[in-house]
Amino acid sequence: MGIKQLMSLINEKAAAAVRKVPLETYVGRIIACDASMAMYQFIIATQFSSSQGLAMLTDDQGTPTAHLLGLFNRTILFLEHGVKPVWVFDGKPPVMKSGELERRKKAKEEAKDNLEAAKEEGNLEAAAKFAQRTVHISREMTEDAKLMLRLMGVPVIEAPGEAEAQCSSFVTLGSAYGVASEDLDSLTFGAKYLLRGFNSKKEPITEVCLEEVLRAFDMPMQEFVDLCILCGSDYTDAIQGVGPVTAFKFIKKHHSLEAILPELERKPKYKVPANFNYEAARALFSAPDVLPPSHPPFTWQPPVDDQLKEFLIGGKGFAAVRVDSGLARIKKVQGKPAQTRLENFFGNAVVKRRSEPGPAKSSAKKQRKPK
């Protein structure tokens, strides 16, 4: 889920923090990618309604394979544009997320019931909608994805906790430029840049700059974290009656949740849940469970052709022409000389973000030299 409606608040109050850029902008950059988020997107995108009912890409055993196809194509897309992807997988979810996970489980069970009812009624549009809500990523599917990516030669990281927290940690440590994810909580975890919208080859990437969000909101990071918790996150129950605009006003007025909660509790229209453990949520965002800074550097290797073909073609039913074409594209990229970023030639000044101030102009007039 991420942070509820945070993007709408950023678009309203910090428009300069958001820019649309082509994928080529990140040539030579390391991008930490939230693998779990991407896999859900790929599976949902390949479910469709037809005259035959619902359909999904699977192998001979009935295991979904859309996530493999999506990761395969997106990894190649990154490499072809000079981007270095690092795929990060979820580890053990924090105990605080158990409530959210239980809500998701119940929602999936309800969606399954609605799906069966829609099928019986012959309502394919409703069935497709409910089918998307039943998507589940099994351990087998996750392990398949890790194996395929490793055989493709790209780094695979198994996070001890949340993938977006680990991705954000790589960014704050300078090991990666930004986080590729749709969840806004990467910003709450401190990622300098959040990159969204990799689903279309034609559309540009949406980049959100945390520094500019904080500047436009006129608040330090600790207040931003409290704002995100107040908006609603995966780690606390939501406060009834508080949306992003109200949350922003309260943070600007009181600057901390400790000062805000007494006022909320005095007003009947706001319902603060009994288990609103904001202190633990704040601690989790500020110091999540991530790998230590001494983690080995990322390495990219040539794909292991034979094993990759055996796995995808022989094991997962991929068309041989698709896999051969993908491998050829990877080898073509690897055969090119390394692309160099523009600032390596001219310095960082030429690639500033559009909202960064330029050098101050001198108001002093030049004096003429005496003749």
C-alpha cells in the first residue's frame, strides 16, 4: 500500500519535486528495484478477460510465469538503456505489518468469493477486476525469479526485511542512485530519488526528489516521517477522518505526532485507534532492518546461456525465439563500450535538476580599464 495519497499531496504542494524524464537519463546509474512490487504488477497486467473467460500465463504445472516474463523483459530494457538494475526481494516482514497483512489476506478471500460469483453471472469485466485482487506471490514463484535473474547475470539481493527499505538504504549509502518502485514509502525510508512508471516503453519515468519535497513542504525529515504515518501506512491503523491535507495542516501546526494526538482525541470527528503505535512505526522508518553498509559491491556478469535456456524454455514453457532474442540483446549491449555520463565530461553543473538554483549573478558592474 505504501503511504496513502502521499503522491497527490506532493503534486499539490511540491510540484517541483516531480519531473518526467526518459529512461536514457539514467545511463550509467545503478537503480535498486523492488522485485516484489514489480512481480505483482506483471501478473496483474497479464490477466485479461476474453470470450473464454479469465486467462493467465503459466507453465505446465499451472504455476504463473508472467512475473518471469516481466522481469526478463524489464531487465533487458534497463541494460539496453545503459541502466544497471539491482533486484531486491522482500525478507521477513516486520511484526508491525502483521495487521496490514491480515487485512490483505481477508481482502483476497473476499475477492475470491466475488470472483466466483462474477464468473457464475458471466460478468467478465467484474471477474477480471476481482481476479487482480486475488494475486498471490508464492515462495516457488519468488525463487524462480531469483534463479532467472541470477542466470541473466544481474545482482539479486535478499533483504532481511522490507525490499523498499533495503533499496532506500542502498540509495542513502550511495550504492544506488534511486529506487524503482510504485510505493511512496521509499521516500519515508529516506530514498533520495523514487522512480515510478516503468510499465510503458513509450511513457517517461516519473522521478520524485525527496530533498525537493522536504524543501517545498518546509519540514525536516523527522516531521515528514510523522506526516507519512499520519497519512496512513502499512505499520499503523489509520486515523478516521484524517486525510493527507488534514495531516499536512496538523504537522505544520504542531510539528510532531506527540503534539497532534491530544488535539485529535479531543475532537469527536477523529477516531484514533487504540493500537496507533506511531512510535514503533517512526523507529521502523528511521532504522529499518537492512543489510550492513559493508555489503559487497554489486557485480554484473554475462548470462549463463545454457542454464537460462533450460530453465525458461524447458522448465517454464518460454518460446525459444523469445529467449534467444533476449540473450542476443543482452550480448549486444555487453559488446558495446561503457557509456559515459554527461557530467563526466563537463562536470555536475550541466546536469542539474531543473529546480536547483544556478550560480548567483553578480550585481557589480565591470570597471573599464584606464586607457
